[in-house]
Amino acid sequence: MLWATRLFDLCQGSDIEELFADQYAASGRPKDMMLIEVRNEVGRRRLYVGAPDPELLSCYYGFASCLRRDLPKAPTLIAGNQAVFQAMFSAG
């Protein structure tokens, strides 16, 4: 899975959630695709998009590539396969 990330204010990012939902459904709901977030105490949230194909990630304007090791230890799943999410993040 390839990853990309971007920081938003808490009230931003709903368009990204819609884009992801559309891509996820159009791709047949693949297990290796997810949207996660972490929120911080300053009223911001960081979104992470995981996808199997770099072309899917190219749709996310302003996102920067990141490595699996750069993902947060305890994110919240916004969209994607719950079982895969739990397997990736249950060990912390």
C-alpha cells in the first residue's frame, strides 16, 4: 500500500472524504485502500490516504508521499476495510 498525507483544519477535508469514497467504490472496495486520520489539540487533523496504485494518489491535491513507518500509531479509520485497519494498527 502506498501512502500520502496532508494537514487540514478540523472543518476541512470533507471533499477528500467524498473523493476517497467515490474512488473506493469505483475500485470495488479493495482491502488495500483506506483513509485514516489523527487529530491534534490545536484543532487540526492529518489525513492519510492509502492506495494500491500511485495513480489513485495523484488525485489528492496537496498531499505528500509518506512511508508506512511514518503513519501514526493510533489513527482513526474514516473509510476502508475494518479488518485490515485493525491488523495494521492493533499492535500500536
